[in-house]
Amino acid sequence: MRTTPGKGTLRVLGVDPGLTRCGVGVVDVSRDRSATLVHVGVIRSDANAPIEQRLATIAAGLRGIVDAHSPQVIAVERVFAQHNRESVIGTAQASGIALLVAGERGLRAATHTPTEVKAAITGYGAADKRQVQAMVARVLRLDALPQPADAADALALALCHAWRSAGPSATAQSLTPAQQAWADAERSAKR
């Protein structure tokens, strides 16, 4: 079933990239920063499958979510240097697939570092995963912490993007891509 964002909301698909588990979360965020959960989940690929099949699985999963939920923006965790080079390469590949799907579908895309996300969600850039999960559950009025952590991280990315991109002082001349998407969504909702 295809869903569309409500009037005056920005629908963001957050993607926590990973080859084995790619977290995805879709939220609707109103101008007052209140948020509603639309979809949350994890796209899984078989660790024993060839890399091209794993990436195709992630791409197909992301396309399915975009088709089902019509996000206006895709927010992806920005890849950063890690000690485990193999892990960062897989994360970068999955991140590239998310950005590719955004481009294919004509959607705006943005990347945010883990520190930016933690600071936006908890107010503390060094918050741990449990703190992020707890705040995401609180903001979205969920009865339980979103699981697994990849899914919670994807929701946090989506919330971070919406909150960071839609300040009250935005003007027509200084709109970020996400704010422009928001404005475009409001205009089409009024038609």
C-alpha cells in the first residue's frame, strides 16, 4: 500500500547503511518538530552472497520503501574512517546504493555524521546507542525502543535531517534542499 506525506509535513527516509543489516526508517515531521513514525525496518543481505547480489538486495529493498512511502528526502549516515577497513568499505558501498536510489527517483539526499545525529537527537554528540534509541522512542511516542539498533539509527537520521534542515528563520532565498522539498510539498498539498 502506497502512503503519502500529510499536508505541512516533511517525509524523510533515514538510512543507516550496512551490508548485512541496512537500517531504514521513515518519519513525517511537522514544522513544529513533532514527528510520526511511518515505517521502520532492516534490509538484510546474506553475508555469504557475492557482493553484487548483496548490493542488489539493498537497492531493491530501498526502492520498495521509496515506492511504498514516497519520502521527499533520503538522509544517509555519512561514512567516516573506522579502524576496521573492511567494515567501512561495506558501509560506504551500502551508502552509495542509498544515494543512487535517491538519484534514480529524483529525490534530494543528505548525509549526516553519527555525531551530528546524536547531538540533534539527544543534545549530546557522544551519546550511546541506548540513549539514542530511548530518545527516538520518546519523540515518536513508541511503546518500546526501536529494534534493532540499525533501525533506531535510521529513524534518528531521519529526525536529525528534518530538524536540522527546517529552521524557523528560513527564507525563500536561503532554503536548504530539504526546506525546498518541504515548501514544494506544502504547495502541492494546497492544490
